[in-house]
Amino acid sequence: MAEFRRARRLLPVSLWGRLVLSVLVLTTVAMAMFGVAGSVLLRQSLTAEVDERLARMMAPSVSREESPPDMGHAEPPALPSDLRELRFASDGTLLWRVGQTEEDPSGPDVSGLTAEELREADGSVFELPDTEGGADWRVRVGAAPDGTVAMLAQSLAGVDTTLALLRWVQLGAGTVVLVALASGTVAIVRVQLRPLARMQRAADAIAGGDFEARVPEDRRHGSASETARLGAALNTMLGRLSEALREREATAERMRRFVADASHELRTPLASIRGFAELFRLGRERGRVSADPVVDDWMRRVESEAERMGTLVDGLLLLARHDEQPEVAAEDVDLAELVREGVAAARAREGGTRERVASETVPGVRVVGDRSRLRQVLDNLIGNAQVHTPPGTPVRVWVEVLEDPDRWTPSEEAVRVGALPSRVGRVVAVCVRDEGPGIRAQDRARLFDRFFRADEGRSRHTGGAGLGLAISAAVVSAHGGVLEVVSGPGQGTLFRVLLPLG
């Protein structure tokens, strides 16, 4: 299995490479099959000719009376021949053989044949190995009237030579054909796949943000080709997609303007409501308004809700400004001092206790950014830890400089927004960690969405509007940083603000 996977990795990745390889493999298999079939048929044809020749020669050889050659008188030396004639006695003893010379002592190996096997082989044709290890012999056996057995044999060396020559011819011709076919296939496939390459370039341009990119028309093949129809369909789809994206952007822009305008217009009546509520409270304190516990409670609630609504409107305005033009001030910010101030403010909100919120600072860590906005992010993160954990749950805040890129690369379990600039050297992390119950996975995925509250009841009770983390994410992104959260049920929650140090 491992070898198979390695072999698959060696296959070409591109479409044209796989097509060329497929054509060559199929052609090679077809040529090999034709070559094997041709060799088998040629051998059968040549062997049939040998059998026919042996059959014509067998009848005269069997019918004539034979005797051992007379070695007493001189005869001319025998010429080399690929034929052998052998005569066996009725008991299987070899009487004599003809055609074998000192220069060519080869012949069929009959040492393994018995008299009974010779008699049973009368009229049959079969092959025997060579006594010298050469090519096999095609033999035919016939019984003579005098009880002897004649055997005619012809060497298959000529057949083997012809077949070997055929194989070399097939190999050479096949190599030439494959080289020519590979060159032609590469050229044809590249030409035919040019429309797909143009589609790929158009898709890359669209992925890069150019929604007006289109696939060029294939004018050479007209509209009847598959690639032309695919390009036309893709252009139609891209046109509709571009139109839908423009409509979505226009709708989002109108929504942003509406939110910004509505938030701006709401500030005046909210300020009036808060002002009248404060005037009532001051008049009540100075005795100008008659005491009424019910009215006091109502006015206190009006003032509280007006403050909550004012916070919500301010948050919407801030998000609208960041959506339209995310600009931040460029100040020299001491993060250690920022953390000390944020922790002190958090302790003040809880009555000055020092047991719950603790800090660890690294002096001298400074970044360029908007100090008030970064303080707002830190206050949001610490405030979330205080609100969404049981009373007394430890909250730890610290700053660390990350020199190793692997340490500040966001983990796979983290939910993050924003992106660090490319080729950033060092990164500073402002971390806020609590030992609370943690955040559920389905809540983590939407944690930075606007108006999302993981703990609906607690958020409403404490006056949260679900904009704190969305505002923090927008501010951190405007600074070229990353805001991430790592949490799980029973594991506590860790927020990290990653900012580039250059």
C-alpha cells in the first residue's frame, strides 16, 4: 500500500500530463498486445510449414528399406543441414542418424524416449530439446513395415531467429511511434487545453478581487466546442455573481450609512432623555420635586436605560467609522503601563479587591497605535472575564514578546479575527485569561459577531449589548493585529491580542 501511494505521488499533477501519460500507456499496452499476437500467429504459421515439410518427407522415409550406412567406402563429407533423420529398432535402440556432422553435432535429444513411447507417437508431431542446448527440434515419428521407427526432425532455430528479428523490429518501431505520438499528443493537448488555461487565469483574477474578469471567447472553434460552451456558461455565471456582489456591497453600504446616520441622530434625543432624568434626580435631591418612590424608581430606570442606549449608540458609531475608514492614531504606547491601568480600573469596579485580577507586565514593551482604543480593547476583555465568570474566579493579565514565529502562530483550536502583516519579525501578545467555565464551541464561532451574546440572560442583566468583542476585533484589525480566543467547557478562556513589533 505504501509503494502504491508513493507511485501515485510520482504521477503528473497537471491535466495535460495525465492525458499524455494515459495515451502513451494505452498505446503501449495496445502495441504490446498486437506484438504478442503477431509473434504467436507467426510462430504458428512457421511451425505449420515445418510440420507440412516433415509430413511430405515422412512417407518416403518410412516406405524405403533402410540399413546401417556402409562406412567402408569413401563418401563426400555431409553438408550442414537443419534436418535430422533417425531410425530406432523395435526395442527403442537408436540404429543410426543422418544429418549430424562433426561441425554441427546438434540434434534432438531422444535419451528420454522409450520404445513404447516411440510406438505410441506414431504419426504425431511434437518438440524435443537440443542435445547441445540450442534451439528446439520439431520431430515427426512414423513406424516402418520392418518394425523399426523412423523420426524426422527439423531445427526451429530459423523460426526463433525470425521471431527474434520481429520482436526487435516491433520494439524499434514501437519506440519511434511512442516518441512521435508523445510529441504530437503534448502539442495537441496543450493547444486543446488553452481555453481551460484561460479559464484558470480568469478564475485566479476573480479570486484576487477582479470581479470583472471574463473568459476570452474561443473564436477558432466557434460556439460548438465544449470549451466554448463552458466558457460562455462561466461568463454568464460570473456576470450574475458580479452583479449580486455589487448589489450586496451597495446594500451593505446603505446599511452602514443607515446605522451611522441613525446612531448619530439618536445621540441627541438620548442626551435629552439623560439630561431630563438627571434634572429630575437633582430636583428630587434639592427638594424641588415631591417625593414619590414609584416615580423615583421609574426615573432611575429611565436614566439607566438611557445610559445603556448611549453606550450602544457610541459602539455602533465606532463600528460604522471603522467599516468606512479604519483609521487609528499613531502614538507611542507603553503596554506595561496600559495593563497596569486596565487592571487597576477592573479592581476598582469590584470594590478594590486585589485577589481576583492579577497582572504580569514586561517593562519597556512599546507599540505604535491608538492608546485610547487599545485601552478600550483591554477593558472589554477584562470586563468580559469579570462578568461571565462566577465571583472570585481568578483573572490574569500579562504581556509577552514572542520572538519565535511558531509561538505566535494562531493555534488550530483558536477562533481569530484579523491578520498580521507579512514578513513581521517580532510580535507582542497581550493576554487575558480566566479560570471560568469556558465557552461552548457553538458560541466561540460567533463570539466576534455584532450583537451576539453567549450568555443571553447574564448579558441582559448586566447591560451588555453584544458589541464589546466586535468593537475590540475592529480596533485590533485596524492596528494590523489579531484577536483570538481559545476556550472550552471547563477549560477557562484565553484572549490574546497579537500586535506586530516590526
